[in-house]
Amino acid sequence: MTFDANDSIVRFENVGLRYGLGPEVLQDITFELPPASFHFLLGPSGAGKSSLLRLMYLALKPSRGLISLFGRDIATTPRDDLPALRRRIGVVFQEFRLLNHLTTFDNVALPLRVAGIRESEIEKHVRELLAWVGLKDHVNARLPTLSGGQQQRVAIARAVITRPQLILADEPTGNVDDRMAMRLMHLFEELNKLGTTLLIATHNETIVRRLGHPRLHLEDGRFVDVDSDVSSSEEKTETTATRKAPKRSRSARFPAGSAHRQGTP
Amino acid sequence: MFWRRTDLPVDSDSLGRFLPGIVAFMVYLATLALAGVMILMEATTTWQAGLSSTMTVQIAPEADTGGGLPAAEDSRVQSALALLRRLPDVARADVVNDEAMTTLLEPWLGEFTAVEELPLPRLIDVELRNGAEIDALGLAELLTAEVPEATVDDHRVWLDRLARLARAVGGLAVIVLVVIGAITVTIVIFTTRTTLAIHRNAIEVLHLIGAHDAYVADQFARRALVLALKGGLVGLALAVSSLVGLAYLAARIESELVPDIAFGPLQWAAILVLPLVVAAIATLTARGTVMRALAKML
Ligand SMILES: Nc1ncnc2c1ncn2[C@@H]1O[C@H](COP(=O)(O)OP(=O)(O)OP(=O)(O)O)[C@@H](O)[C@H]1O
Ligand SMILES: [Mg+2]
């Protein structure tokens, strides 16, 4: 695969999306996510966050515009190559989408099995990760017996178990308390430090503030400029620049972001 | 590997509920139909092998003349002979002469010398070529078209009619087998589709985490195979017990025309392969249905 480290992980150009014959729920979306970047996706309910993520994890085709993932234009990628792309993306679905007839263990193991990993390896990895997200005592529990927050952690574990290059999380901390939310965010940050690109849709202002990563702000299906009090004017410009001037390297794009991260606990 | 655990809910979907029963029923019908075909095939060959390679053609005498116009009769006999001798399957055709007739009639008529005086039919002895599969019915039609007074030995024609009927029934049974196959395919398609709808979430999740279509389709195929084999064995067991029952009844009716229901190893093999064939049809159909449904996803 031709993939150069400087290529964007995700690139959208003038993307529009409509469901069936309905109105465009996403309009003129242009942005890119450089490798190892960490963004929050914000916006009011119904703004189109989940829809944007669906396009990115290849559940939907855009009605117009260009999407490329890992340097490959999705429209021209043969269908047989898409599973391989999907395996490089870990998704935490807003509604979890766990398989209720399987145990916690089997749910988390699923992406590994789909990828054809040997059972002996799967066992160790899954147990380790489940311990990390605090589900050590629920390894063999059937999904419906878990609480909402526990299920959410299963969903996160399933998304990260394959060490994907890109993680897309839709409200991944909506059902857990702030302490667990921070713990899960730290898991994401650890993965980010290892080079994973992340985009996390959330309503949780506290977390966005605390972590201080750059945001993409959706409103009514369009990106709008960030005007939150947290972002310095410098960062605001940077985030905007990311969207408007796609061809810049990662370090050039988020200098303020990394400074900011150190400054804000 | 094909025999792997499944990621799909297996308890009570329509595949699990309906497939074994449907396959059992189909295998039952198919086994009986197949057994029927084989019994009929066997029976017709036995019947036909039992017939000698000779037959007799009768030319009826002129009713009121009392043998008064032997010339007309002779010409009929001659044209019948000519026709018979032209046929490729006929090795020999000869008129049974008066001496032979007298010998034939002796037990009934005693020492009666004036055979010519009696209004007896003239007989033609026909010998068929070795291994010739003559169509007696067709031959009879051919003959009567030329010589209306000619009749062909009844026994053979009757058996031929029976054999034709048997072949027709056999053909019907083959059609039944084909229809059973088609019904199995249709039902499996619909049950698989229903099951797909039930498992929609699981399938979408598998798809979105990067499963190839074959990964999902094979899981359905595996389940379909297991369920169909279960059903097939039940159907086979029922069919075999029915056949044994029929064989018992047939054995009690002592008639040469009621065929023996005793299968050779080849026929047993055909019967035992049937559930496997139906299971294979079900498996491939289920797989194909899932592959087609998945191909609609991005
Ligand atoms: N499957 C669908 N069919 C039709 N319309 C849809 C569908 N999914 C979403 N929409 C519409 O698209 C718009 C954006 O929805 P989306 O779910 O992307 O919003 P969101 O930003 O994720 O909201 P929330 O914060 O509540 O999750 C909404 O107007 C919604 O009604
Ligand atoms: Mg949403």
C-alpha cells in the first residue's frame, strides 16, 4: 500500500451527505486529520457528528465530495479492499452495537477473530485490556447483565483491541462517571502517544477543557469556527487552518495544541 | 477454517426453527421418489427380460366367407410378411403352415385334417433380432395401418403398455425430485433472508469491524449445513422405515408384477447420498443468499 507518513489519515473534500431523499445533513465538509493527531468533534445534538463518523468508518457513502482514508480515495477503492481499511479503524459506536448473545470476552475478541488472529494470542490480549478498563470480573458475563457504563467500556475495548491506526469514538464517555471518563480518555491519550489518530465526538465540556485537544465544531451539518473560551486565539486559527489548508505537516499544524496540553491538567 | 465457532446468535432464529423440518420433509419425499424411480426401472427391465424374443402376429379370417376368399387373405398375409421383414429389428418372419397348425390344434380338435376348411386366423411367427428393444405397440399400429385384420400377440402389447406407464411414472418421479430441489432452494433463500434480518445488527457490526463477506456468509453456511444434516437424517430415517414397510407389504402380495423392493448397494448408496445432496443445496443456497445481501453493503 502506498502510504506516506506525511499523508493524512483522513481527508474530506467538499463532502455532502443526505439520507435517502432527505435534506443534506452534512454540507461542504472539508478537513483532514494528520497522523497521530487527536481531535474532539463537538456540536449540538443533531448537528451531524454521528453522520460524519459513519462516513469515516465506511458505513455510508457520501452523496458528494471526496473522502480518502490512509491515502486512498474511497470512491475508487475496490470493495474487496474495504475490509482491510476498516480493520485499521477502531470504532466506538454511540449506541455501542455490542453483540448481546456473546460474552464480554467474545465481544472484545471479535475484531481479532475477524482478522484471523490465533486464539492463543487473543486470550492474553483481551484479558489484559479488560483488566485495564476495569472489567476483570466480568470477562465471561453476558452483555445484557452489564450496566450501561460497563457496556460502554466493552465497546471501547473492542474498538482499541486491534491497535487501530485511527480511532473514531462517538460519545465514548456518555455513560460513565467523570473519574472513569478521565481514565478512558487517558487510555485514548496513551494510544495517541503511540501514534494512533483519534477523533472523539463528545458533549462532555469538562473533558474537552481538561485535555485541550483541538476541536472540530459542527453545527447544522457544517463546520463552524471554534469560539470556545478555552481555545487561545492562536489555536483557533490553527484549527481553522487545518480545515482550510489541508497540506501541512502534523507538527506545523498543532504547535499550540501540544503546548496547551502541557499547560492544562 | 470452516468449522469455527460462530459469532451469530444461534438460538431461535427462523433458520434454526424451520430448516431441519423442511429438509427432513424434502429428504423424505425425495427418497421416496428416488426409490420409486429405481423400483420402476428395475421392474421394467425384469418384465421386458422375461419376454421371449419371439412374437406372433394373427391375421383374422374373413368373417362370413368361411374361408371362401383365400386369395384376399393370402395377399394380406403377404403384405404383413413384407412389412415385418422390412423392419430392422425382425430377424425372421414366417407363416405358420397348415401342418404346424394342425399339430397346434390337435389337442382340441383331435385328428382333424381339413384345417383349410376352418375359419382359422393365419399366424405369422416373428423372431426378433437378439437384444432388440422392439416397441410392440408401435409395431402393432404400423401393422394395422397396412393390414387392418392383423393383431399382435396381446401379452406383449399389454406389457409394453405397462412399461410405458412405468417409464412415465418414472419420469414424473424425476420431475418430483427436481421440484423438491427447487422448493428446497426457495425455502432456504427465504428462511435465510428472514434470519439475516433478525441478525442484521450482528452482521453490520461484523461488516464494520472489517469482516469479509465470506467470513459472515460461511457462518451462515456452517449453520445451514449442520441444521440441514440433522433434518436430512431424520427425513432419511422416516423414508427408509416407510420403504421397509412397503417392501413388507409387497412381499405379501405374491404377484410377479409387484416388484421386489430390495435394493442393491448402488441403490442404497444413492438413497444415502440424497440427504447429503439436499444439505449441500441448503448450505450453498444459504451462503449465496448471504453473499448477495452483503454485496449491497458498502
Ligand atoms: N439513518 C438516518 N436516516 C435519516 N436521517 C438521519 C439518520 N441518521 C441521522 N439522521 C439525521 O441526520 C441529522 C444528523 O444526525 P446525527 O445522528 O449525525 O447527529 P449527531 O450530531 O450525532 O447528534 P447527537 O449528538 O444527538 O448524537 C439529524 O437531523 C438526523 O435526524
Ligand atoms: Mg450522534
